[in-house]
Amino acid sequence: MRLMIFCAMLFALVACKNQQADTLFFNAKIYTVDSGFTVAEAMVVKDGQILAVGTEKEIREKYQAKESIDFGGKSMYPGLIDAHAHFVGYGQSLFYADLYGTTSFEEAVERVKAFAAEHPDLTWIQGRGWDQNKWPGKVYPSNDLLNKAFPDKPVILQRVDGHASIANQKALDLAGLKPGQTIVGGSIETINGKLTGVLIDNADNQVYAQIPAPDKAVYKKWLQAAQEKCFQQGLTTITDCGLSAADVDAIDALQKEGSLSMRLYVMLSDNDANLEKYLKQGPYKTDKLFVNGFKVYADGALGSRGACLLAPYADKAGWSGFLLRNPSHYDSLAKVLAASAFQMCTHAIGDSANRAILQIYNQYLKPGNDKRWRIEHAQIVHPDDFKLFGSAAIVPSVQPTHATSDMYWAQERLGAERLKGGYAYKQLLEQNGWLPLGTDFPVEDISPFKTFLAAVVRKDAKGFPANGFQMENALTREQAIRGMTIWAAKAGFLEKEVGSLEVGKKADFMVLDQDLMTIPDTAILNSKVLHTYIGGKRVN
């Protein structure tokens, strides 16, 4: 009897000493990405949150876990956060004709024909990924081949950057587009008074407006496909740039029913319907969804010559691109958003677009503010304008693979001197001391390892150029990791929840087969994600 009482007391003592937890993760090289960039050995989790991070010995002494998982000495990082992407658009594009990497318009049309043959029930044929800069002559095509291949079914094919499309005549007719039409913030290309089918920036809106909205089953299929691809890359939170209220409602429903686990920070598209609804109700937040910004477009893309420049393009005399809206729109919107809790997040590529938006931001933001208004891309900045980021605590949100994609032709567009202010990530980092990184997928490849390579080594997947592209603006490995985790979280006001592996935060992390902080440059793209966890539960 005494023995039984003694055992019961001993068990109670042990139970009191060891706090209960769900899972202990140990035998790992854990990059916490805390303020000191601390490296730990073990982490314990309960109810999806981190209870402790430290040595295996100290954690085992304090916590008793229902499950223990040995990671075999592999490297663990916080779940990666893409600070600028298009999650819904990416999911949709997975079910389009794939035109990435085509070497001619003829090849693109053949791919579309093969896709259409595999999907005979589609009422519209869509594709994405073409880039005329990779085709002979680097010029826009006409839609003659598309018209011949698809005389009776509408087809529209989006350029890789999403800022131009080519449509066949059937699609143009359905949209009611005619030669000679003018559109603010867009260009309808013609040759000898005839539509070529090429539509730049706002010019393709009328065509896309004719395409029927997807039903719930199709939408769910898109997002689950996108989620699977993201988890395979170690991505656990995505900033989706430019959604509708209907998108938000659909995502919220899928998350609440357990069909979607991806965490999303959402920027709403800059339109009257979104503004009217959300300015009244304010930001919307759940465990996995935060709607807190408005995505605004100042100009188009450099590759399609829609970026708005201070001086004409070096390869197109007299042409400087254009703003997508009247300048008064950006000023009035900034005034409204300054009085709200929402971020203003403006796409700006050219040096003229960046200057215009930076000057407007500086009118409404006080030095040292914490509104975290963002310039998305901040791609070409005049040397006199970098200081405008720091003076109003404006966040430059950049995508390193844009540099390594554009470097083959960017100097042709800009000239050598102007290019020095392009893709200047180190200069931008110095403005506020932190810099969120993203991919802009599906404009660029979804791989965060290509982001890391482009940021640190300034090379593309082919290893070009041998000595790196404008290495004076390379980031360190630690800066790149921070940009893909805690700084990306901070850009969306999520740094208290995700972005680092610290006590009280959500247990979102990935485990890699090698260590990004120590491997040779040439091994970076060989990195494999072994496991991805969200809230302490494995999702990949």
C-alpha cells in the first residue's frame, strides 16, 4: 500500500515538473530567425503554438510531449513567406495552356492547340507565360496564327508578367474592341488600321470581363492545386496581391471548412466595390486570413514597355510608357487610405511611376509612422528618390528573380546609366533596415530557392552571369532568409504570429535536406524541402 502511494506521489511530482505538450521536434539545426539569428536544437509545440525553443536537454527536462520527432540533424527554418505573389491567379494558371519557355509564337500556338485538344469542353481557351523578348526579333506577334487555328472559339494568352495579352479575333469581337479605340492606362496595338490582338495593360480588361466566373468546385480545385505546390516549396504564408471581395469570401469559406490550410495575407484590388465594402467594415482577420491592404497599379511592366519612365526608352524613341490611372486617382486614394487602417500597396516599376507614388506617399505619411505603406517591385528608382522610402518609412517590396529574368534585355530598355538604379536591393534595404522578398508567381517561378539565389548570388538558374549581376546590390544570406520570413511577415503586420520560431508564435516551419546558410552557391537550387508544417501539423 505504501509503495502504491509512493509511486502515485512520484508520478504526480514528475507530471508537475514536466509541462504537457503535443510534439517535440529535436535533433535539428533550427534557425529561429529571432533578433539574434539564434540557432537551436529542439522545439516543443502545443495547440499549434511554440512553447519553447532551445537545447534538447533543457526542453526534455521541462516538457513531456505526446509525440517526439527526430529530424536527423537536418536544418529547420521558419515557414517561408512570399511577400508578393498571386496565389489565386497561380492556381488558375495551373489549368491554362503553359506558354512559359516558348522560343517562338509558332511554338506557343502549337502548345495552345495541344491544350485545346485535351480540353474540348472549354468555352474559352486561356494560356499564360509567353515573352516576346525570348522570341526571334523580340517583337510582338499578330494573332493571324491564332485566328487560323481557332476561328470560332475565343482565345486569350497572357504575357508572362500579366501586363499584356494576345487575343484572337473571336475574343476581340466578343469584347467589342475596334481599331482606333483608346483606353486610359492601356494600348490596343494595330498595324495598318487592323487589330493585331496584342493588348497592353488595361486594354485586355474588356476581354477578360467576357469570361464566365468559375463555379465553387473549379475554384476549390485551383486553390488546392496552388496550395500543394506551395507546401512543396516550404511556403506557409502567401501575400496575394489584388483580389476581389468574392475571392475573399470564397477563400474564407474554404479555410473554415478545412479545405484550405494555406495562410494568406490579402491585398484587395483597387476598385469601387472593394473600397465601398471594406472601408466601411475595416480589415478582416481570422487565424489563417488577413485582409488589410489595397493593391494599386501605377504603371505596367518593363518587358512590355508599359513601365512609366522619366525619359524615353532606350530602345523605343519617344516612348516613355504611361501611368495606368490619372495622377489624381492615386492622390485621392492615398488621402482616403491614410485615414483608415489599410495599407496602400502600389505596383511601381518605372522611375517616373516610383517618383510619383513616393511623392504622394510622403504627402500623407509622417516620418517614423508605422502604417507600412508599400511600393510593390520598386524596380527602377532614380538616384534622387531612394531617400523618399526612408523619409516616410515606406516599404520597398521586391522580387529578386525579376532582376535575373530582366538582366538579359534590361540595359537595352534603359541604358547603362539608368540601369544602375534598377533592382537595387541593398540600397533599398538601407532605407528602413528591412526588406521583404517575394517571387510574384506565376509571373516568376514559384521556387523560393531561386529567390534566395537571385538575392545573394545575383545569378539565374543557368548560373548566368558568371560574376553575378550588379553584385553591389547583393544581399547576405542572413538578410535573404530574413526577407523571406520575418521581414515578409512584418510587411503584412504578421510578425507577432509568424516569420520566426519563437515562443508564442505559430509553429509554421520547413525542414530542408541541406543548410542554406552554409552550402556552396552552386548547391542552392538543389535544396529539397523534406517537410512543411503549419500550426505544428505536417502538410507536406
